[in-house]
Amino acid sequence: MKSVFRLSYTIPVIIAVVIAFWLLADGAQDQPASTRTSDRSADTITDDAGFSVARQQPPSKMVEGSAELRVPDRLPPSLEGTSVPGDWAKTDRFGNLIPTSELRQLFEYYLSALGEETLAQLVVRIRLALSVLEEPARAQALDTLGRYLDYKLALADLEGAYGETGAGGPDEIQRRMAEIQALRRTWMDADTAEAFFADEEAIDRYQLNKLSIGRDKSLTEQQREEALAKAEMALPESVRQARQDTRKFARYEQAREALATNPEALRAWRQQEFGAEAAQRLEELDAEQKDWNRRWQSYTKERDALTASGLAEPEREEGLALLREKYFSETERVRAKALDSIQ
């Protein structure tokens, strides 16, 4: 797994870079000088995904001008069958927006479909989601969206300045972390930046401490373990719990493999490690996964035979759709189709 530092410096690289291509605008002079890109000789750019992208207005202006645009009723394919993040519509007693990490998750949920739809269309979808808010929270949420997109464009510029080389030692990593944190607080107010990025920045600090501890040759093995445990205690409670759950489920995968031929022993291990209720759910999930695997194997055999049959594309696609209906539920068919697309 790549270092979280590299991940944080590329957050989220794919979306940010594509947004940069979409948004390099004649209005770029309105941005801070530190976020401007060099002059381009052409007004059209083709990105790595093959998009031919015309120069657009800055993202915050796009938010302002999106009210009259319309989008298809159906969600982009990658979002079909998924749930829109919730618990983001929070306001204080005066009706002002309370920024939360869930609000950022809402933005990223729709932005993850960039490429399937244009940025302008996805902005409209986010705007529609935000319409449940009353004023002044609605206007504040739209302003936050514009600033967030401006930030992502500026982040892409910063990524371009870093180039392909990764950060070096702890000092270089810390400098880049400070630059990104300052960039966030340039485009967003302190409360929003804290709500959106607090956990992420805490994880970055932990990883920086972990790197420094690992490179400190003066520490004994016991001192190193104690220092790592102390560093982890500085993480937010939710992050610490997530790390503990990850380790617990990693142990579960090992136990499941070791006790594959002894279901009673595996059942007892689950109950001891997770408690009766969670153990029962895990057993049900295991059974569901085995059932999925069985049906998937049968489906792929028939799918491959159909693909090799030489049918014309319309007939082949119709046959694949019928096969998916045969083996999978409506929700599972979305997953099956996605898996087919990466075969």
C-alpha cells in the first residue's frame, strides 16, 4: 500500500487533475497568483482519459451559473445502486450551515463520477441535493461547494509543481503537508477546513511520526513500539477505532483461512472475538459471499461461451443482460456489469 503521504499529496489525484483540465479558464486571473498555471498555447486540452476539454470558467462561477441546467434522471453508471451520503444537512439555531465531513463526502460522492458526466452536470446534481436546505444555509453550502472546487483546482496546480518525484525525508514531507494545509485554509474558512480535513491531517501527522520513529536507530524495539503506540493515541477516536477494526478483520481473514475445514471452531472464534451478534452477521456474510462466488462462477462460464459465440454486439449484449437476470438480483446486476467491464 502506498504511503498515506503520497495519497494526501494527490487527494484525490484523478478527480483533481481532471477538474484542472475542465476548469483552466480565461478567468484564472481571478485566482491567487500561487495557484495559477502557466499560459497555454491552445484553448483545447485532451486529458489522459481521452476527453477533449474546452476552457471553462472557474468552478465557483460554474456553481453560480448552474441553476438553470438540467441533468438526466438516471444517475451516472458508477453511482447506480449506491446510496447518497447522509447526515450532512446540519444547521445551527439561526439557520446557518454547520460544515461537516459528511458534507465533503456528499461533494465527493458526485464528483467521483467525473468523466461519466461533465463537471457542470455533477455540480447541478450537488446543487439539487443541497436544495433541501433552507436559507441562509443553502447559499452557504453552494458557496462552500464553489470554494471546495476552487481548492481542488489549486491542488492540481500544486501537484503539477511537485512533479512525479515523491517526497523525500520527513522534513520534505512535513513541508508539503504544511503547503497543502495552508492551501485548504486559503480557499476555505478555518471551520470548514477543519471539518473537511481534520481526520486526514491527523492521519498524515501520525504517518510522519511513524516514519520518523522507524528511522530513529537510537530506539530499542520496545521503545519503538511504545513510541508508535503513543503516536497512535494522538489520532481521533474514530480513526483509532477504524484501525483497530481493520486489524481485527485482518486476523479474521487469517482465522477463516486456517479454520476453513472446521466451521464449528471458526464459529467459536468469531463469537469470542466479535461477540454473538456480530459473529452471527459475519457468518451470514460469509454464506452470502460463498453463494455469490458460486453464482458468479456459473455466470462467467455462460458469459464466456456467449462472448465466444460470434453473435453481433446487440444480440450479445441482450444475451448478457438475460444471463445477469438469471443469476443475480437487481442490485447484484449492477455489480456484475461493473465486474464485466474490467474483465
